[in-house]
Amino acid sequence: MSNRILSSLLVVILGVTFSCTETSPGSETSESQKSGKAKNIILLIGDGMGLSQVSSAFYFKESTPHFKRFPTVGLIRTSSTIKITDSAAGATAFSTGKKSYNGAIGVDADTVSQTTILEIASDLGWNSGVIATSSITHATPASFFAHVKSRGMAEAIAAQLVTSDVDFFAGGGLQYFNGSQDGINTIEELSKADFDINTTSLAVESLQGTRKYGFLLAEDGMPRMLDDRGDFLPNATQMALDYFSLSDSPFFIMVEGSQIDWGGHANNEDYLVSELIDFDNAIGKALDFAEKDGNTLVVVTADHETGGYTLSANDGNYDDIKGTFSTGGHSTTLIPVFAYGPGSELFGGIYENTGIFDKMMEAAGIRSAQ
């Protein structure tokens, strides 16, 4: 587990002890419960997920959507330094609390590296993980552990994962790690950095809290749900929770339903909805853990909306819904935020996307000099 010491960023803890242990009903109340601060944070990002995408789960999922379980709902404005953001600037706003230009990964508008919430938490002794149905070097996951001027620098992003604070990762992107493009076998470097790397399946013989784990299960993005990806996203989320539960240390996890966005770009409703439902199932794993744990903040949101997706009457039939699209790109509609657990009340209202960073930091009782 990473214990990197802050050198350029001053961080203080406001009234919270991070060494508290999990409690069960009837046991002594933990320090985080007493203080109302979150011991753990699970941030789930549905890439391209606007309100209509969320709404689709209430019409097309056979069971009750997990979105319904959240007590707090808010809205964010997602513009980057221009009116319509891309995923890189959107995720960088979440990870660093800074607006930046489209394509920026963990850097501000002047390309200056900004310390991410994952790095800040790790410097305080937290464990950390990133999970995605895209390549793990893609814009959203990369923005939590890497710092490059362009999202297209996949090999450089992969190399930064080796020296990052990430303890657990799962997704695609094998082609960016095997040396086929830049001659550097990053998989070997990850192994030297004490990662157990699996390129065939989301499985380990026995999770060990003293090891780090990485799963690279596709050359680029993971297969679509329509192409039988199965339960990779909820299973990877559960595995990460099981892994981090082996330690008494707090943890931060970012989980991305990456391909909701891709279904929107393709104007393919079946693709979009199948990915949205899969993402909702991963949300269920996070909420189940948080409800049992009592010290975990769960936040669900999106970087932007994709496709201008709308749930419309099919040929004028108000009892038959058919999704329609207005664009093949992103829109700048307000995006919903759902929150559960300690500090969840902070996430109501309407605010900028950078507020996600600020509110997560406040919920955990962390102040940054950034």
C-alpha cells in the first residue's frame, strides 16, 4: 500500500481520525461516525450519463434501479474552459477541483500538474483504486492518477500508473502496457512495483492485503454489454471492496461506467441502456457496502451528457417509449449528482463540477493548500 509523503502540498486533517475500525450494529460507535466524516469514498462516474440516461433505468431495468436508494440529489454545471466539456477536463475537475481545457489529464489550464484527490488521500494513508470499462488509460480513470497535457498520450499515462498511488485497478488497455508502441514493457515495470497483474480474467487465488492488483482484460476498451461482457463492472467493484476491507486503512475508489458515453456517441439506445443498467448494478455493490459499513460516502455523477438523449413517445404513442438523440457529441445540460453516507448532505443544490472535489474533501475532513 502506498505511503508516499507530501512534499509540495500541505494537507491537514480537520477533526477526523483515519485509523478507526468498522463497526457493526450494537458495537461501539467509530470515530468517523461520531464526527460525521467519511472514512471511505466511492466515486462512481457514468460517462455521458445525463438525466434521461438515468431515467431509462426506471423504464427498462427489470428490477428497481439503485438510483432510487439515494437520499440526496443535486445538479452540476459541467463546462470546462469552454462551454462543452470532454471527459478529460470533466474528470480533471472532479479529481483536482480545477477547471481545465478539453483533453487535459490532471493539469490545469496552464498545463501545470494538480494533485488529485486520490493522491491527497494516499498521502494521508488511504488506499486507492480505479476501475473502468474503457482502457484504464482513458480520460476519466487517467485523470485520477496521471498528469499529461493530452488525453491521447496513452503510453505515458500507462507509465505513470507504475509510480502512482493506485493499489488496485481493473479495465482494458493492454496494448498500451506491452511495449508494442513505445518499446517499454510497462507490465514488467508494474510487476517490479509489487503489482500482481492478470491479463486473462478478473480472478485471484486469494486476495492479499499486502499486495497490489492490476487487471488488464482487453486490448483497448472492454467488450460491450451487448457483446457479452458480463458482470465485469459490478464484480470488479465488489473485488476492490473486498480487497480494501482487508485493511483498516481508509480508501478512495473511482468506478467508471465508460461506455454509456460510447452508446450515446453511436446514437444506439440498446448500447446506451445496457451500459447504464450495468453501471446501476455496480452502484448497488457500492451502496450495499456503504449501508453495512456506516462510514462510507458514495457519490454518483457524470462528466457530461452524450447524445442529447431523450425518452420520447414512439410515433406519438404516449404509452410506448423510444429514445431519440439530437447529437453525436456531448451536450452541456446540467448533470445529476447522487450521494449517500457521511457528508452526503453537502451534495444537494446546483454547483460547478469542481464542487465534487471540494465536497468530497469536506466530507472526509481534509483541507488542501492547493
